[in-house]
Amino acid sequence: MTQTTNEIRYLTRPQGRIAYTDTGTGPLVVAVPGMGDLRSTYDDLVPALTGAGLRVVVADLRGHGDSDTTFRAHGDEATASDLVALVTHLDAGPAVLMGSSMGGSAAVVAAADRPDLVRGLVLIAPHLRETASPAAQATYRALYRVLFARPWGAAAWAWLYTSMFAKGRRSPRHAAHVAAIRRSLADPARLRSFRDLAVALDHSVVEPRVAGVRAPALVVVGELDPDYKDAAAALADMRDALGAQGVLVPGVGHYPQHQAPDVVTPAVLDFLAALPAGDQGAAGTAGEQGCARA
């Protein structure tokens, strides 16, 4: 049954609950943020997508936002399993999965593991492989344990979010969004979950799955994104690896979905409008056809 409300809903998983909102009617899009972010990262895209005749479900990561902090497992595979469980629970797939940063990595894992549930991918600043050496990963993990500890962890991430990752053009709601992240991480349990994710994150699980992805994909990368040595080259590599469409967004960093929604939104709508119509309903019942631009 399609929901048309911003009321927070919960998906029960073995170690806790995943919070999500469910708006609009039509073919299903399931979106998830990246590490240390909130589902409101998509607030500039959701109205346009629902206005184009799509049902948009946006979930918080484990231990983030309104999701429970009782989860012991975190990372790309854990998030992928939550995406699969959510699409199955909604019984409205196959779905388009949209992910930011590690959320995009998780969407790739889900698409490879359950191609029957995924008809398209929108990947915003994703990671398709682990670029850090084992020694560098060990150093980062030691750093994260200190940097994201109490009492300074929430302030440290808010500073990094702004100074490093949101380089270039800023959303008019940037300050409010970062303040909401900082308030969320002021909860010791949420800060602990965020730190656990940062320490556990390893994108090496994604690369073996890439060749198994059959769903059409759109990859969106900001040209100032510090996660890539060369954003244009990284985009080209990901486009080739997935046979995907690609958009390099000028003048923005790691969060083009809210740094440049005027560029990202039409690109996403054009991609979704061109997807082949698919059966809606995880059980295989015939449903609504592919979306059209509003």
C-alpha cells in the first residue's frame, strides 16, 4: 500500500529499527544518505520527484537520524541489507535506489545481490572501491576513534562537513542542515553509532559486486569533492565500470543533492523518465508504468 505522508515509519530489522518517510504515489524510489548525514539531505529533490509521479521513500542509516542506535553491524553491506529489506517490506519493487556517498556504495551492493528488486540506480558521490591502503585505513580508524569521541565529536564532524566536504556553492539551508546533524550527534548513542560506522567502513566489499550490476545507473559527482583525487577522472571510471550515465556538477563538493539541486534534480528526472517500465510489486504483480517528467 502506498503511503502519502511525511510521518516517520519504522522497518524492524534483527538489531533495531530503520526510520523512513514515505511520500507520493507511483514507481518506487528508495533513498539513503551517507555517513554522518540525515535523510533531510534529499529535501530539495523529494518534492520534484513526487511531483513527477514517483513514490519516494527516504531512510536514515543505522544509528543516524531517527533510526535506532542498537545496531552492532555498520557499513556498505549492512546498509545494502537494509535497502533490500525495505524494498521487500514495501512490496512495491523493483525500485530505483538512490544513495549519497556510502549510501551509493550500498545501493550498488544491493543491486548486485538482488537484481530482481532494483530497476535503476542514482549514485551521488559514491565509492565503488576502497582507495586507502590497509596501513592508511588503520591510521584513519585510530583517528576516527579520537576525533569522533565525546565531548567534541559532534562539533568535529559539523566542522568537517562544512569545511571539507561542502566545498564551493552552499545550499541556502546549509547552516540549518549542519545544525540538525550536530544536534543529532549530541546524543551520545548516535555519536557512538556514527563513530562505529566511520571505523568499520571499508568499500573493498563493493568492487567485486560492480560487474554484477545490471540496472541502469546515473552517477553524479561534484567537481570539488575531496573524496576523489580527480573528480572528473573518478566519474569517468565509475561511468565505464557500470555502463552508467554521468554528471559532473561544477562548483560543488560531496553533497551536490543539496549544494546544486537545480543541476541534480533535472538530471535525475531525465534519467528516471528514460528507465524502462517495470512491474511494480516485489511479488511480481503488474503495476504503474515508468515515470514521466512533470
